[in-house]
Amino acid sequence: MKPVKLLLLLASLPVAVLAQLVPDSFQVPTAYVGANYKIVPLGPAVADLDYHAYMSSIEHIRKTEGGDWPRPDLTMEDQAKDMAGEKAQWDGRKSFPFAVLNLEGTKELGCFYLRPSTKQGFDVSVTMWTTKEEFAKGFEDQLYKDMKTWVAEAWPFKKPAWRGREISSEAWSALPDKASK
């Protein structure tokens, strides 16, 4: 990509996408262990587990999260690119995606995301999903309860937006965007 086109692309992105989500001085938590699960950074190390988890629950995730992801035609090549992007976001302190795994680390149960808020009034957007199987067991409610406490106690956010839990997709979309700087 030519430098001018790259600059124009970067200029069109919301400031929240370009800025660090947490300051350099903040020690980012890299794990959490619950009663029957653990979370670890989402990236290349868990790519296979992640791919199989979301591909096993395409319609469920679309129904509970809204949107058209995941697509049935996603490949492991697509997954590798996505995981490299997630790792880059993590390394740049721009967002913090986590894989939710069983305690043995052999199966992904879902994902948990901390991303910059693009809407006024919130400093972070928090989302999560679980596989259809885990949702049916009621696991998503436990994950939400645990993550709500963890975000409040371990992270520096003052006003998290729990999208899909405490604020609907419709209400989120209706909020004013943060001003570009």
C-alpha cells in the first residue's frame, strides 16, 4: 500500500482503534482461573481450539451475538490471519481478546474481549460468546459473573460497556460516537 493511502486509511479510523487501551504503566493480566475454566490470551497458540469452537456454533453465535460472524466458509488460513491480528492488537495494548478454555487447556468454551469503546460514555467495550454446548449448560452466565468481577477488580476501566448484557446492540448503535481527535 502506498504511504499516502495508508495515511488516509489510518486517518479514517476512530481514535479509539489507534490508541492504547491501557497505559504502559498498567500490568496487563494475562490469565484468570475460574472454578472449571481458565482464560488465556487469544492468539496463534490457541488457533486450532478457537477455530473448532466457533465453527461448531456458527448459528448459535450469530443468534446470540448478532451479525454474520462466523461465516461457514472460514478456513484455517483465515484463522491464522485473524490470530496474528489478535496478537498484534494485544502486543500493541490496543485490545485484549481471551480464549476461554477448559482447565486442561484442551477445549475452547468461548471467548472474552476487551476492546476500546467507540461510543461516548464508555472507556471499554466488553463482549463474550460461548459455544452452543456451553451456553446450554448455563456456562455463559457464570462467565459473565466472573468476568464482571475480574474487570472491576483487575483492570483500570471506569465505565465498561457490557454489550449484549447490560446494553443491547440497538442501544449501543444509537449512542453517539466518540469524537475523532
